[in-house]
Amino acid sequence: MEEIRVGFVGAGFAATFHYESLVEAGLSYVKPVGVYSKRSESREKFASDRNMKAFDTLEALFSEVDSVHVCVPPALHESVVVKALEKNVNAIVEKPFTGFFGPSDVSGFRGNAFPKEEMRRGALESAERMLEAERNSEANIYYAENWVFAPVIQKEVEIIRKTKAQVLWIMAEESHSGSHSPTYGKWRYSGGGSIMGKGTHPLTTVLYLKRVEGIEREGKPIRPVSVTARTHEITRLPGYMDMGFLRTNYDDVEDFGLLHVTFEDGTIADIFCSEIVLGGVHNWLEVFANNHRTRCNINPIDALETYNPKEEQFEDVYVVEKIGTKQGWSKPAPDENWMNGYVQELKNFYISMGRREKSLCDSELGFDTVAVIYSAYLSAERRGAEVETINLGS
């Protein structure tokens, strides 16, 4: 394939694992070129550590690359993606796809008190602008939802396809003890709380599996038609007893959410997401079909178990994300990027890009995810009333 020149927008945590996963994917025709970040010291260090060029502006970066990894806070996704597509540069956009981050005058804005109908309208308009920019571009959007590409999920995809399964019910969850991001917890930066920050992963994957099923058996995706949801702010309850193990400094977002999704064919899915779970990241998905049942353990995975009698011995040993202690029994990730699907995700994106094709995980899947998330917030505002999603866009 022709050489694909790659840039990074953002120089933090997400950009780092995107770069590491890209290297691990081992695609000889993919060449990292440079990075842009608003903070000069961040971009200079990121570039220097990886023998790349640090760019002073987005425009300068776009002029020298064919693809960019959009690894900035969600509030900036739309603007970066649209600018990239206008330059015919492919955009790999981290989750969440986009969202609503407050009115232009953010003074006094509190997401947990803002009207959710207006919020949903704003989020969908943002997503539609991204899709419109893609339609007018020679480049594509690649929606970086790593769960879709995790080996355990792709094995379930094989089962669904080869057995022509009908998926009746899916349960899935992402939970842990709280995000490490300093901006998380403020709606104007993150676009929501647990549903947006945690629920995006299992939700997108559920939507993807129903797409796969529909295309395999009927030639078209099976899309979500409605959602019922509840949200809670558990760590801000007057009676909450803080023992110091859970993050509690959330401003105007929920720390617990649950969604019940109904699809066009009448089948269902239940999504759980929270910041109140100790013991590391809790990522799993279970499929109940008419001919099989599969439980996908994304994190932790028990391929490796180890016992450490003394915390200090593992001081320089990475175990797994969000683990509270390294003492006692644990399940270290042999290769967390691979087990979580990051490597396979980028390999798929760049193979698709080289062939000038869309990916398994595209902008339409991103749009549907946004539609369900903000319909869920509207449902929660209405104390669990069912809210339709199917007529919200293309």
C-alpha cells in the first residue's frame, strides 16, 4: 500500500496509547510524522520522545499528514474532525464521538440541571455536522471504540455470523473507581458523567453487535428505537461515608447510570456504568442468543494470575488499569493494549484507509451512540420514561 503519514492531535494519555498501539500493529506503510497540542511543552516532549515533529498549528499538521488521531477532550472532537476532513485528512476520533458541552455562554452552566431535550438536540447537531463534513470530503471518520475490536468481542462476532444467531438480550458494563482525568466531572469538558464516560464503551459495542447480526441475516443493521435510563449521584449523597478509595470530586455529572435499550426487532440490551466499583476496571459483555450464550471478559482476563505477598515488590510492575493494590492475588494484563482491542482497532483502520474504505467502526455507529446516550439523559430527566431514538438522524 501507499505510505500513510500520521499525525496526533493531543499529547496526553490517549495519544500515548494510540502511538504505542500503532507501533505494535506493525504496519510498515504507516509513518508517524508529528503532533500538535495547545501546550507547547507537551507537544515538544511527545515529539522528542518519539522522533517526530512538533507542529505549532493544526493547519501546519494537516498539511503534512494523511490521517490524524484526535486525542483531545470530547468538547474539541467536532472542530478538529471537521477541520481535518476539510483538508481531506482522515480522522481517527477517540470516544465519545461528540456531545453537548454547554451553551456558548457557559457561565452558570450545570449539566445535571440543564434541559436534556436541548442538550440532545445540540449533541445530535454536532454529530450531524461531522457526518456532513465526511460526506463532503475525500477522507473518512474512523470511530475509535476499542471494545469493538477486542479479541473476545470479535470471537462473538464470528459466532453470530457463522451460526446466523438471533441475539435476544445483551448485558454489558464498564465501571471502576473514578476517572484519572482532571477535567472529568465537569459536563462542559466531558459531555456527561458515567453514561458518557463509561457507558459509551459497552453501548457502542452492543449497537455494533446488533448491526453485525442484522447485516448478516437481513442485509441491513438492526438499530436502536428507544431507551429507558436512570442516573444517580451516589458519592454526593448526604449520607455517603467517604473512606478515601473512590473519587468523589465530581461537579455536575452522575457517577452511576443504567440504560435499557430496545431495538427495531424488539430485542433488548441493558448497560451498566459507574464510578463506584473497586478492584480495577470491570469490563464485560454477555450475549444471550437463540442458539448460544457468550460471556466476554474484557477486563480483567484470567489468562494470568499471580500472588504478591508484599506491595513494594511490584513497584515497577504494571498489573492492570485502576487496580487498588498490587498485594495479594491479581490478574496482570499480559498485553493490555492488545486485550482491549487498541492494536486491532488501528490495524483495521489503516488497512481500511489504505484501501480507501470505511471501517467496521464508522461515523454512523458514532452517531447512533450519541443518539442513545443523550436520549438516555432525557429519559433519566423524566425519571425513566421511554424515549425514542430511531428518528433522530441518518
